[in-house]
Amino acid sequence: MKKWLAISAAAGGMAAAGAAWQAVEARQDRRRFPPPGELFTLPDGRRLHAIGRAGPRVAELTVQALGDPAPGATAGSGAAAPTVVFEAALAASSIGWERVLSGVAADAPVFAYDRAGMGWSDAPPRGSGGPRTGRELVEDLRALLAVAGVPRPIILVGHSYGGLLARLYTALYPREVAGLVLVDAAAPEQWTAISPQDRLRLKVGRHLAGRGVWAARLGVARLVMELALARRAGGAAGPGAGAPEAVAGADGADSTGLAAGGQAAGSGPRRAFRPVPETAARAVVTAVTFGILGPSDRGLLTPVAHLSPALRQTLARLWIQPKFYAGIREQLAALPGLAAEVQARERPLAIPLGVISASEPSAQRMAEQERAARLSPLGWHVVAPPCGHWVQLDQPECVIATVRRVVAQARA
């Protein structure tokens, strides 16, 4: 009995120490990696983070977050264009649009946000009586647009899971959408008639993401990251190991306004950090979810190697927060119902619609994307140059060109 009491006491002490360590380090992370955009408070009190220029309250936010306009932009280049709103993939945030925002901002106002739990946004609401639905996720965006002063209609750009949300928003509020771009987006038919194996995988994923919340809260995620970084540094193998690495930009700011180490540009003294290796960041997610987001889900998480060094550091800190796993759990829970509601509510459209597929799509994938393009007589489908699922990071110019085409047609 005494032995078990001692073990229990030791375990409790370790858990308390881990939680305290996580709390202290999380406070430091918030100072070192502040949001590049603005936090908007929804009517229910939750805050969602967004980057962009969309209305009187964020009139200068694009310049602050993205730097100077892209070459070719003029002072009035986006004045008459609808705001382009970016909807990220499952487990992703506004960071995933880093290589696209400046190029699109040359032609139209841009607005990229983080869903609940992702990026710098607050955690999903608790005690709601059950998993939130896809429609509730859409209503979050609609409430955010109202609070941020984003005029409608908008142009929606959705990647992967975000493509389903963009299609549902368009189905629910067709008068509020002037154009649609789907970037290697999930097809609703993929998830309305899912196999028993995929249904079980979703259930297990939600359960293990719940464990991830607690593992992150007790400091396990942070410990995994530190150990992975220490191992990488100790091996001194490959780029990124050892000495700090310079960040693009004469003033230390990259294209999102984050300075070296993720500190907001112009916010004071900067400290340089070694870029986080992709394997280290992914090790965190794999460990705390007990492998549910392991090698077989390589395309799910933002490819760290494609991001600027400052954002690699930032992303690693976002992936060790409890709210990140709470957000994954919520989005996985909503997926089947979201797909079903898209199929039930979607009607033919009369707006510009660009559909982008990752390179070398399967015959089934090609058919799904062609069906999506046929939702509108103004729709078209393009297969991107050689790239993976994250087209906007592998081939940003393809996404920028498609969005610009939709913007031009919407303004005509």
C-alpha cells in the first residue's frame, strides 16, 4: 500500500510540475510570439485572430502584418474589390497562407483568420452539450467578419477542410459570396459515405486528440519538442542545427511582419532562435496524439520546411498548446456532419469559381474536382504544377493567379 501511495504521490508531483512548467513557458511564448494580426472579440466573449485589411477597425493591418504591398500594387488597387477571406485546412491556421497573402493583396483586401483553437485564437467553447457542427464553425466566421467590419459580399478561398467550410458558407449565405476558390479541397462525397474503418479512425482521432489536450496541458508536448531539438542539435546534422539562422528582411521581419524568433516587428529587442526542424515539430504532434497524426498523415499538418525561419519557431509553439488539440478534436467531430450539410444544402452557383487540384490527382480525385467546378457556369478546374497537398506553399503563384482571376471576374 505504501509503495502505491508513493508512486501515486510521485506521479501527482510530476504532473503538477509539468503543468506549472507549461504555464510559465506558455506565458513567455505569448510575449515572444505575439499575434501578427488582431484579436477580435465575438459576441460570446471568445477571441479569434485575423490578419488583413478589411474595414475601418483594421484599415492598416495588411501593411503592418504583410509589409509593403506586392510589386504592381497601387494605392487603390483593392478599393472596389471584394475582400478575399482565407479558410485554412484542418489543424491549420493563417500561417499556412504566408506565401499567398501579399500577392493577393496587390488586387484586393485580404483577411486570413484562425479557427477556434488554431493559431492565436482562443480555444473552442466548452460545455456546449456536445460537439459543435460545421454550421457553427461557419457562424464563427460570419460573426468575426461582422465584428471586424468586413463588407459583404466576400470571396472565399478554402484549402482542404476549409474548402468544405467555404462551400457551406456559400450554400447558407449565397448573397454574401461573390466568388469561390477551392484549393485541393475535400469533397463532401468523401465523408458522407465513409467506410467503417474511416469512421473508426475519426472516432479514435477525436479520443486521442482529447488525450493530446491533457498531454499538452501537463507539459508533455513541450518536453517532446525540447528533447527533439536537443537531439537534433546534438547530432549537428543538416541545415538548421547549431547556430542561429538569419531571417529574411533587412529589419528582421519576414513577409508576415514577424521578426526573428517570431517577435512582432518593431516591438522591441529581438532574440534570434534556431529554426525548428520539421521532424521536431511533427514529433510533438505524433507523440501527444499517440500516433494518430503520424507519418501516414504527413499531408495534414502545415509543412514546416516551406515556412520562413521565424514562422517555424512560431508554429512549433502553437502546436504545444492544449487548445490546438481541442481544435483538432472539434474539427474532426464536425467533419461527417459538415460534409452531409454541404451535400444537402448546396445549389448551382452563378459566381466565379476556381478549383485547384494538387498535381497528379487520381481518377477519383479528378472526377470530384471536376464536379466541384461544374457547380457554376463560371467555374473552371486547374491542376497545379508539381506539388503536394499544400499547393499554396508549394506553388503559391498558382493560387495567387487563380484568386486574381476570380477577383477580376467578381469586379467586372
